[in-house]
Amino acid sequence: MNIDYSQFLNMIPEVTLMAALMIVFITDLFTAKKPGEARNRNWFNPLVCVLMLAHIFINIWPTEASTAFGGMYMTNGSVGVIKTILAFSVLIVFVQSREWLQREDTNFKEGEFYELVLATLLGMNMMVSANHFLLFFLGLEMASVPMACLVAFDKYRHNSAEAGAKFILTATFSSGVMLYGISFLYAATGTLYFDDVMANISATPLCILGMVFFFSGLGFKISLVPFHFWTADTYQGAPTTVTGYLSVTSKGAAAFALCAILMKVFAPIVEYWQIMLMVVIVLSITIGNLFAIHQKDLKRFMAFSSISQAGYIMLAVVGNSAMSVTALSYYVLIYVVANLAVFSIIAAVEENNGGVVNMNAYNGFYKTNPRLAFLLTLALFSLGGIPPFAGMFSKFFVFMAAANGAQVTTAIGATIYAVVFIALVNTVISLYYYLLIVKAMFISDNENPLPTFKSSYSTKMALAICTLGVVAFGVCSIVYNWIHAASVM
Amino acid sequence: MTFLTLFVVIPVVMLLALWLARNDSQVRGVMVVGSTALLALAIYLVLAFVNARETMPAEQYPFLFGTAIPWFEPLNIYYRTGVDGISVVMLLLSSIIVFTGTFASWQQHPMQKEYFLWFTLLSVGVYGFFISVDLFTMFMFYEVALIPMYLLIGVWGTGPKEYSAMKLTLMLMGGSALLIIGILGIYFFNGQFSGQYTMSVVEIAQLHAIPAFIQKIFFPFIFIGFGILGALFPFHTWSPDGHASAPTAVSMLHAGVLMKLGGYGCFRVAMYLLPEAAQQLSWVFLILTTISVVYGALSACVQTDLKYINAYSSVSHCGMVLFALVMMTQTACTGAILQMLSHGLMTALFFAVIGMIYHRAGTRDVRKLGGLMKVMPFLAVGYVIAGLANLGLPGFSGFVAEMNIFVGAFEVNDTFHRACTIIACTSIVITAVYILRVVGKICYQKVADESFFKLTDATWDERVAVGGLILCVAGLGLAPLWAQNIINDAVAPMIHHIMGTGAVAGM
Amino acid sequence: MFDFQIVTTWFDNLLRQTLGLGDFWSILIECVMVGLIILTIYALIAMFMIFFERKVCAWFQCRLGPMRVGPWGVFQVLADVLKMLIKEIFGVDRSDKFLYALAPCLTIVASVGTFSFLPWNKGAQVLDFNVGVFMITAISSIGVLGVILSGWGSNNKYSVVSAMRGAVQMISYEMSLGLCMVIAVVLCGTMQLSGIVEAQTGPWKWLIIQGHIPAIVAFCIFLIAGNAEANRGPFDLAEAESELTAGYHTEYSGMGFGYFYLAEYLNLVVISGLAAAIFLGGWAPLNIGVDGFDAVMNYIPGFVWFIGKTLAVIWVLMWVRWTFPRLRIDHILILEWKYLMPLTLITLVVMTACVSLGLTF
Amino acid sequence: MNFTLLITVVLTALTLVAGAFVVAKLIGPRSYNPVKGEPFECGIPTRGSSWMPMNVGYYLFAILFLMFDIETVLLYPWAVAVKQYVAAGVGPYALVSIGFFLLVLVFGLAYAWRKGALEWK
Amino acid sequence: MIPVEFYLVLSTLLFFIGVFGFVTRRNLVAMLISVELILNSVDLNFAVFNRLLFPGQLEGMFFTLFSIGVAAAETAVALAIIINVYRNYRSDQVNSIENMKF
């Protein structure tokens, strides 16, 4: 029997994460209070954040490429980077979630929140590290099943339960579709190892059908059009913190995994998926943007915005080169800080003003809460791709990565340029609706704007991290260069 | 890293200082110190540039004071700076406008601090754009300069400000979307055909590797992308609305500097890097710019709002810049740059004075104003001078520029270009018509409203702004040669590059 | 040791070679034979069990039990069967007819299905899958469906409550039952029931001896959980005649009720049989390593061993039933989830430790 | 053969049900009145439907069962393999690897216990 | 031996019945059951492909096992959430829980 536990040393990120999860779990189990019990656990959130920070620091420099468990598990520089990015986003979510978790009806399940989030993170780590469809599937499910619990976390608020139901049903449905695709690939190649599948795949109808099913299954997770129906309702209904988490981390991990699989496993049928991907991207970006314009509910608005952002994320993959992975990771990182900043502010406003998420309520927000409004503006500018904020850099690099694949003057090259152009036109549309919020805050008059409130220290800290990221991650090229260096390692 | 970087560093330091500032007087202090420093730096730059050129001829060293610091090295993106004659005068112009703009918005309320924050951010973009010679940094600073306009107009503007601000921002951002495609095309196809991936403007021009058929694909993207900001004919509609709604100093900065980014970009990126395409496609843009010139002037005639008049006049004059550029002769291009400089100064003067009048009289409607010479002589004189410069009276900057442009345009020796030139020339007459009509109406007729008698003349800060600009306008008009030499020095090698590479311009 | 396969092989040869029948016909005839045998044994055992329970019950309660019909009342059960057959079958008007009719079928299928797994003797086993133990768990959980559908389909409040109770109890105890089987599988290294029994032949090889402490614990847990699985007292909450009339089969009359009645007793047999087969060596005789003794023991046929062990277990379970009072629902659940489950898990670990460190006999 | 027998067994069971039912129908008496068709309720007319929501505690246990049972099912393949581990001389590894698995199971149980999911309310 | 096509037809039917049910049914539990049909068709596929196309290995069988396990976990969560929806809305119909609209 070939059993060697030293293989676990190749998966330190998972091991440390598991350790953190266990510590949180046990601590919570023996200190949790029951509903209605007056017990103060102020130290709990900092503890979790410190654990998360430790996890990030242990794994910040990616390990060398290696495999474990007979090649089922694989890690390399770019995988390490995306894991760090995901962990970083989780850290921000934890810091930011504190205010929400102090609320009366959520306080007694504070621990569950951390545990579920860590569990999803563990799943995502496995998903991006997978080198075998089984591990990939398990990671994906581990990421999405606890996510449904998170979405339904505020269970006594109607929308949350409804959102959870929609999420879990679509998540299951999509994994069913995805598995169906995988079964075709299995039939065609007789193996489930990525490397072997790649070696045996060819442009037969069975493989292409499998690829399409697989793609649509994962498209659900990234909420690409036409697989986006659940997004708006789920984002709106879920607790704001969870929406933020869902929109960045889960999407980023799935996008990275899809990128890796398309570029690795489906490399022999690149022409087919490139075309398909381009169609989906154009649809996602355009439809996401067009629907976002009319939204009045900020969370719904951000949902559609995130659909179009998903399109931008995947745009990098069209280029199909090493640059794509770097650009995608970088985009995800920037998207994490910008989007979480937006959601932190939405959450802070919601918590302090009795659940206000309507855009009209933000009229005149700058007059009463100048700092929050200013930070929200920065974050929105970053999302819209305005320099000197980081969003512009990430968008530009994604476009570069896409155009990198169009170097030869062929029909597909021209198509890629056309897709990039459509995406660019869409940045203008997206800028329009981001500016609508800015307009509401700075320009529109309001008889009784939201009162001035003092957000908690944790919110402030989360916002500080996010703003620092928004401002610095672009201009300081060290971030990009770090990702690049790790990716080519 | 040379002292050029200071052009970006100083405004950034100003931003930080503004952020920390506690009250209005501190904000103003920061702005005065900062803008004075920038002005001084620009003047020093001119002197240093002239000195340096004596030892380093433009043919061998197109850009001086260059630096290249790796930034996003894997993508060949460097922080590259460098100036040639064109950038130098543009930097000088920007410094003057920022300096005078600071004084013109001395009384800006409410939220003075935020106002100056965005104002300074805008100037970061402008300076950065003029000092960079790397496609990426150019583009980045270009966008930095655009977005603060939205808030500046939207929050502090007048009239249908939200609509105008949104329209302006979206159209300009649409332009930058076109630009990205162009930049990607240049970068990747240059890299593919020369084997050397680079974003440097200088290197791409030297390599000159992109085949003509690919140039022809990307040229329109870049030319229109920058052309939108330069008020190219069908894409100019943001300009009148934007100018009319913007607060005084913003109009100054926008018309005075920001629109120059367009012309500069067209010349520096579109034509310089894609010369064959420039030659073969110039006729299309010649038609468009001719329309721009005449259409802008004619539209100005029928407007009654002072700002709209000036805005359409700007369309016409900026059209003239692009018009001269696509003529692609050395004289015309020198004229184009001079026109940018001159238009920047006099439009700034115009908008400053209009803003001040509006601030007092409460209206900008030509029909309601009159006899201002009696009420506020200083401002009225300023307005008259601006008007005269605008219609190209000798002795003011406008004359020098327009003369160069039309002389250069006539150098091109074929019927099509001649015809366009003649059509464009009519704009001089039309300009005279609308300027003189307005000047006569608002300055010299009898005072239109009893309440106007209570109005005061300019305060000291406004006098600084207006006086400084008048000085510059007159200075450029009376002694154009120093500027012309600097500009010529840069235009000559570029025109040589563009024209020396293939078929003769033509249909 | 007598191998029952001799009989089956002979019969197969008879059909194929002596009579010269083809594949299809021989298999058909064999299957019909098997079906008939199952039916017969099933019915006989059911009747015997009913009689046995009455007698045991009477004995525990110091009375005589049925005495009138036949000697010692042996024909009492036959009379009961007849009575049940000639009773009118009527249902509830507003019931869910389909589910109402489906429920007894499922119950009987589960009961007959698991019954067919019992290893009566070497080779005398109807079903012998290589995933046997697993399969038994799977089929026995169909029984839960029978309970819950009968209750729900009846549209009677008592039945619904009883069905819910029965379901929650049965699924809860299925955990421990399954885990106990896992413990046995760890020790035997196979899931095939015949393999498990085979592993227990030889001196001191009965599982309960071979696996000493953990196996004894597992055996006890198995009995408790099995008792609850079979819905028998003190776990007969689902029927709980004093509070719920007759529980989930309140609305069934005549044979409808008869099926549930049959299934209950057969489940008892199945549980006891499994306990005997898995832990007490099934048909394996008691060997102690002394040749003479072993030879005598081996001479006793496997049927006898198996039936004897099963009866012993049945007797224990009846003893329990007539001794302990009925539990309350929360006690039942707490017993399973807070005591039996952790205990089973610990036992599993201990058993694994014993096996992997070679601490078994 | 095994599956043929399985089908036989199932058919036998169904035959038993059907046969007994047919016999009972044939020889049993038949009569009807509306009261006979009522669900039994202590002799009074039934009020309302019985198909109504039940105490959520039942579902809680059902879901607990669903999760634990699936985890137990995954134990079977391992259980079969333990002997092979021992035969290969790596018995303790079997213990360690199942230790991880059971740890998760136990954590789940501990969680449910601690959070009061095992209390009957 | 039944040819592989027969199984494929069966699994494809199951799959599309599931998809159809998921799209058309308005009852949350029915939707869940439809999804389970899809998962079952997948399990069938894996088992069949493994047994008939690649008899020398066990990958497909393992995949089936894990997929069953995961499906159960999903069902557990989905059921819990559906119960919660029911407690909030007193209904399990999709139509009645659409608080959120475009």
C-alpha cells in the first residue's frame, strides 16, 4: 500500500486552513451562547481575523509546483497566488462582518458564519488545486453547499430564505449539468485526471458536448449569462456581507478554476471554447450592464454589475496564454477590494439605518456622511475602471491578455478584437450606472438624507484595507509583479 | 528620474495637503503655493529645454529629460517621461491655466476643499499626460484627467449640470474605449512584426514595423478617440453642454488645457506612430475637421448664452487644430500647436471673464446684458481683449496661430486640400461676426437693467487671474517667435517621420 | 459440515440435464421454487412467532396463554389467520388511495427482502450479495417508507403522528445498526453475509469472542437498535396503543392490518437472525479447539445451530419487550443520539485499533 | 443470478400481498356506510384534514440522519479494506485515516449536540 | 449484455426529464426532485461507462459513490432551507415566494 502522510506537506494552505477551521469550531462550540443569553464575546472576531492573517502569512509566498495523492492534487505558483487572494478576501469579509454579527438576531450564530465561510474557502482551495475531476467536483460542492447556508443565514428575514432556496436549487442543478458533461468526458477519454483527459481529448461531438455541459455548469457558479437567473435574487436576498463574499470570492475561485481547466484540459479543442466563451462574455457584459441601469435596489444593482464583471474576468481567458492567468488573478484581487469596499459601505448603511438599501435613500449622502460617500466613490470608480484606481489597471491588463491571443491576423484574432471592443464600449455603460450612484450621493438633493452615523471600528478597518487596495494595488506595480513572478514560477 | 516627475509629484503632494487642510484659508494657501510652484517649474522647464536643445539637436534626441523606470515589467509597461517642444509649451500652458484657474475659483462655494481636490486631480492627469512618452502612462493620465470633470461639473456647475456632466463623461470615456483598442493594436502588432514588444512612443516610431493595412485598421480608433476630446465634428456635442454647465475655472481648465490633450494625442500617437495610415486616411478627417471649423463658428452665431457662444467658438478653434494637423505640413502643424497654446490662453480668459460676469449679473444671456463697460470696466476690457484675440487680431496670439495654419494649409498643392482650406478660412469672417456682435451688445450699449448699477468690478483675486491671462495672450501675440522656435524644433522631425515614409498624401 | 449447495446443484442438474430444459425454463422453475419456499417458510415462521410470543408473554406474566384451540392452543394462530382473512377490508374515504395501498406492499417487500438474506446453513441462503450487509441496510430502510406512507396515506391524525414518530425513530436507530454492521465488517473484511459467517467457523471464532470487548458492546447495541428498528417494545412508540389507538395502521382492517402484523414479527426474526449470523456465528458450530468436542459439535447440522441461536436472541428480545415499559419519544431520541451513536463510534475506533494492532483472537 | 433472485424475492413479496388481499376480498363480507369511511377519531366526527405540517423537530432529525447516514455509508468500503491494510503491514495507517474521517463525524455530532439540535422540543 | 446505447438513452431521458421538471415545476420540493433526477442520470452514466467501456478500472464507480454522497448533502441543506421558506411564507410554491422582482 502506497500511503505516505508526508504528502500533506504539499498542501500546506489546506492544512493551515483546516487547522484554523478546527480552532474556530472548537472555540465556538464551547463558548457559544444560546439565543437570548447575555454573554459577550468581543474577542471572537479578532481571534478569527488573527487566525486568518496567520494563514495568509504562512502561505503568502507560493510553494513550488508539486502534486500529491497520485496527481489528484496539484499546486503551483499561480494556484498559490489565487489561494492567497481568496484568503485575503475572506479576511476582509471577516473584519467587515463584525458589525452585522453583533446584531441581536445573528449574534448567537456568529461562530457558524466563520465556520461556513472557512469551509467554503477550503472547498475553493481544493477546487483550484484540483487535478482530477473528482477532487474538483468535491471542492466545488464544498464551496457551494455551505454557501447556501450562508445565503439563508438571516433566516427570519423572508428574502434570505428565499434567496437560499434559489441558490441551492440552482447550485445543485448546475452541478448536475456539470457532472453530466464530465461523464461525457469520461466516456470519451476513460479517465478523470486532467492531464490524461487532455492527452486523449479530441474534437469529437462527445467531447465538445461534454465541454459545453461542463462549461454551462460552471457558468452558473460564475453567473455568466445565460446562466445568471439566480444571481439577482440571491444577491438581493442574502445578508449583505454574504453577498459581498459571494460576489467576489466564490466567483473568483470558480473563474480561476474554469480558466485553468479550459486552458489545461480543453487545450486541444481551443477553437471551440474560445468562440463559445466569447459569445458568453459578450452576452454577460452587455446584459449585465443593461439590466443594472434600471435597478434601484443597491444589492440587486451590484448583482447585475457583478454579472458584467464576471464577463470581464473571463475575458482574460480568451487570450489563452500565461498572461491570461496572471491577468485573471490580478483582476480578481482588484475586484475583491473594490467590491468588498462597496458592500462594506452598503452593509454599514443598512445596519445603521434599519435596512436601507435603496439607491434613492443615498441622495445627499455626501452631505451627511462625507467619508463613506468618498470611499464609495473611489470603490465605484475602481469598479468602473477609472485611473488612478486599481480597477483601470486590472481592466487594461485583462484586455491586454485577451488581445495577446489575437496576435495573428486571422478571423479569430479579429473576433477577439471585436469582443474586446464590445467590452470596452460596455465599460462606458457601466461607468454610466456607477456614476448614477455617485450622482445620487454628491449631486442629488434630498429633503431628509440618511442621518450622520458612526460606523464601527471593524467597518472602518475593512474599509481602510479595501481603500488602500483600491488606491495602491494599481499604482504599486509590486502587486502585479508578485502575481506574475509567482505565476511563471 | 528627472525633474519632470515633479509635475506629477507636486499636484499629488497638493492633494495630500488638501486632504489634511482644515479650513478655507488653508485650502487656498495650498493651492496658491502649489500652483505657483508648478508655474515656476514650467518656466524653469522652458529655460532648461531651450538651453539643452543647443547641445542636443532634435533629430538625434527627440525627447529630452527622459527617464524609463520599469513599472509593470512583464507587460513592458514603463514609467517613461520625456519632453519635446510641443510638450514643453503645453506644460507651460497648463501651468498658467492652473495658476489663473486657482484665482478664478477663489470664491468657489460650497465645499471648496473638495472642489480643489478634484481640480488638482484633474491637473495631475493633464501634467502626467504631457510628460509621458509611454502609451500606457499616457492613456492612464488621460483618463485621470477626464473623470474629475464629472464631479466638478455635476456638483458645482449650473443649468442642466447632471445631464451635461454625464454626457461629457460618457462621450469622453467612449473615446478612451476606442483608444484602448488602438493602443493594444499598436503594442501587439508592433511587437509581432518587429519582435520587440514595447509601449514606448519613441521606440515604436523608430521601429516603424506595423504594416500599412494594420495601421489603417487602428488609425481611426486612435484618431477618433483623441478627436472626441478635440471636438471632432460629429463627436463634439459634449463640448457646448459641458462648457456651459461647468463652473468658471473648470471651463477654463477644460477648454484651455483638456481639449488640447485631444489634439496632442492625435499628433503624438495617431499620426506619429501610424504614419502610412495617417497619409492615406487623412482626407476623411480633413472633411470632418473642415465641417468642425465652419459648423462651430456658424453655431456660435446663433447662440445667446455667452458660454455657449464661447463653447462653439472652441469647437471651431479646436477643429482648426485638427484641421492643421491633418494637413501635415510643417508650417501648418506648427500653427496647430500655436493655436492650441493661443486658444488655451484666450478661451481661459474668455471663460474667466464670463464666469465673473455671470457671478455678478446672475445671467449669461446676451439679450439681458448690456453696458457692462460702465458697470465693471475691468472685466469688460478683459472680455473685449479676449474677443479680439479670438477673432485673430494681429498683436494677439490668435493671429499668429491662424496665419501659420492657413499659410501652411495652402502649401499643400492639390484641389481638395485647397478647397477645404478656403472653406475653413470663411470661419475667420464668421468669428468676427459673432464676436463683434456680442462685444458690442454687452459692453457698449446702455445698461440693460437698473440693478446692474449696484454691481462691483473685479476683486483682487480675479484681477490676478484675468490680468495674468491678458498678459500671456498679448505676450504670445507680440513675441511669438520664441514659442514658434521651440515648437518647430519638435514638429520638424515628426513631420519628417510622417511624410518620409511612403506615398504622398491624397485622395 | 453439510453444504446445502449440494441440494441446489442437484436440482439445477435435474432440470438442465435430466429434463433437458433450456436456460430460461430452468431459471424460471428455480425462481418459482424459491418463491414458493420463501412464502411457505415466511408464513410458517410468522405463525410460529405469533404463537411463541403469546406463550412467552404468558409465561412472563405468570399465566397460561392460549390453551383452548388444539393441544396447548397450537391452532389458535391458524384460527386467527382465518379470522383475519375473512374480515372485511375497508379504507378511509378521504385517504390518499395510492399511498394507502402502497404502504403494506413496501412493508412486506422490505421484510421479505431482508428475510431472504438470512443464512440458514452453508449454501442455504436465497440472496448472497458481495455487498450483502450494505444491501440489507438498504432494503430494510424501505420499511420506513411503509410506515410513513401508511400513516400519511390514512389521513388520520393518530396515524400521521405515529408515522412521524415511527419514521424518526427508525431512521435514528438505523445509524447505530449500520455502524454495528461496519464494526463486524472491519473484523471480517467482507460484506458478504456468507463470508462473514465463514469467517466465524473454527475454534473461538464467533465474532463475539473473536472481537471480545468491542464486539460484545456492538452486539448489545445491535440488539437495542434492532429492537427499535423492528418497532417493538419498549420502542413501540409508533403503535403505542394507549395513546395512538393503533398507530400508523389504525385505518387498516383485515389483511391490511395483517401485513403489518406479519412484517413486525418477521422483522423480529430478521433482526435476531442477523444478530445470530453476524455476531454469534450463524450456522457455525461452537468449536473450542478440542478435536473430540468439535467433531460432536460439527455433527449437529447448521440449521439447528442457526435456528437455535436465533431463537435464543428472539427470546432475549421478547424478555426485554415484556419487561421494560415504553419509552417517551425524547428519551428514545436521546438514547440513540447521545448515547448509542457516540458509543458505537468509540466501539468502531476500538475495534479498528484491535484489528489493526492484531489484538483479536 | 443474484439479481434474478432479488427480483424473485420482490415479486414473491408482492404476490403475498396481492394473494392475501384477493383471498380476503373474495371471502370477506362487504358493507358500506359513510361513518365507516370516516377516519377514526375517538368516536367523534373528524375535524379538518390530517395532512398538516408537523413539528419541525422531526425534520431536524431527518436531516441529521441524512447527513450522518451518508457518512456511515462511506465507511463500508473502508471497513472492507482494513484487513488488507493489516495484511500489508500498515494497520495503524488505517486507524489514522479513519480517525480523520470519524473526527469530522464526531465534530458534526458534537456540533448538533451543543447547539441543541438533539433536544426534543 | 445490454448495449451501452440503451443506458445512454435512459440516462439522457432522465437528464432531460430532470431539466424539464426543474424549469417547469413551481414547487420547490418538486424542483429538488427534478435535480435529483439529473444527478441520478449522471450516476448512471458514470457507472455504465465504467462497467461497459472501461471495465479495468474503478474511477467511474468512485465518482458515482461520491456524487451520491454529495447529492445527499445538498438535499439535506436544500430541504432545510425549503422548510425555512415554508415557515416564512406558509407555502412552498415558487410563485408565492417571489418577493423580489426585476
